[in-house]
Amino acid sequence: MQQPTPLDQGLRCPVCKLGLSLQHQPGRPARLGCEAGHRFDAAKQGYFNLLTGKGTNFTEDGASMVAARASFLDAGHYESLAEALGHRVRNALRGNERPRLLDAGAGTGYYLRQVLQALPGTSASSAVALDISRYAMRRAAKLPDTLALVWDLWRELPLEDESFDVVLNIFSPHNGAEFARVLRPGGTAMVVTPLPGHLAEGAALLGLLGIAADKAAGVVASMGGRFELRATEEVKIPLVLDPEAAFELAMMGPAGHHLNPETLRSRLADAGTATLVTAAFRIQEFRRIG
């Protein structure tokens, strides 16, 4: 068995819980393997699917949803949120020369990429991206110094205890017990959720789902007793969206699982040339204690 590299350090076999290491063989896909003989070959797009047995009961974001998200985010509409996250992570990691980051619910990897680029000495950082969607992990696998793994966040994470310095959790399930297990003492969890007024002006037009009014308190409760809330920041972004960007915004999120694309395009065409909405987010910064 090869020794773990900085890239695969901290991985754990989902079958037997022994350490996983990257194995490279000439002419064959990269492979993650453990000493018990469990093997996971990389897909041709570079990600690894660690879900075994029955997999998961949850529905992954499909190819069209992920494509819409990639196009919308890469256009810079949520850049202010990415910048705020980068600033907070940089401050939290001050003095840490080789940080290890986990993006739990990474999607396309947009926010992880922005955060890594904000860190001094980025080449010394390494990251793991987890998401249930194969289509999202195809994109996240392209990030430098990042392992992209298909995984269900509600299951025990395929990661060693106390092996990460930062967890990013952006619009994804908050598995507080597992985040606490894989974070080092004093480590930071950045949890991003939408504010109650998020995109409210366009909710009816775009067929968006509502936001619970008590979401912030729910996040604190879900993170559990091994975290303390250190700071909260709100980020609000006024957006003027053309019909294509508005379509991508609607299709890239949870509503994309049930929206009819043709019906949505027709509604947007009837509504006019621009959709005015305000994106509103809450960043909650937690510190792992104990």
C-alpha cells in the first residue's frame, strides 16, 4: 500500500474504515484503495464514486441542473458571497501553512475554488469535495489539489477523525456530528444558508421554494454541542437577470428537480427582458471545541 500523499491524506475506506490511498498504475485510471483490498477506480472525468451497496435514497442533481449552476456561478452573479467566504477562511487559517479543506456539498466546486485562490500559498493547500451528484463531481474534479468524491452527506463521511482544518457547507445538509468528527480541535466550519427573503421578488415567476424563517436557529441546533457560533455575516446581492440567467437561477437549485424547462422559459419570455431579484445569504462561522 502506498503512503498517503497530501492529496489523499485523511481518507477512510467506506467499507472497512481503513485508510485510503491513491494508487497509480500505467495505462489505467487512478484508484483509491485500502489494505483490506477494497478498490475504487476513478471515473474517466476524474472523480471517485465511494457509494457502495444500495448507494443512497436521495436524488442527485442532474446534468442539466449542474450545467445551469455552473453557467450562472461562472458568470459571477454570486461572486460577493465567494469573496466573503474567502476572506473568512483566510482569517481563520492565519498561521496555518498547509491547510486541509473539506467542501461538504461542493456542487461544481465554484466556492471551493474561490476560497482556495484566496489563501496565501495556495499550492500548499489541499481539499476534498463531497457531493451526491456525479455530474457535479465531474466539474469539481478539475480543481487543482482536490479530490472529488461522490458521497451522501447524511452517511458517515469517508474521512479520518480530526483530519481537516476547515469545512465548507454551502446550501447543503448540515451533518454536525460528522463535521465535528473530521475537524481538528479549533477547526472552522463555514455554513451558508439563504435568508428568508432570498430571491423573494422572483419566487412566483421562477417557481422557487420558500425559505424557513427560523433557518439560522436550525443550523445552530443541527451543528450540535461540539461547535460554538463565532460570527454571523449577511451578504445581499441585487441582481438584474436576463431571461437566460433567470432560467439558470431557477433550474440550478432544489426547484430544478420539479420545474418544467419549457414552461419556465415561456413564463420568462412573457415577463419581459429582465428579472430583478435580491440574493440574500447568511454565513455562520463555527469553531470546533473540545
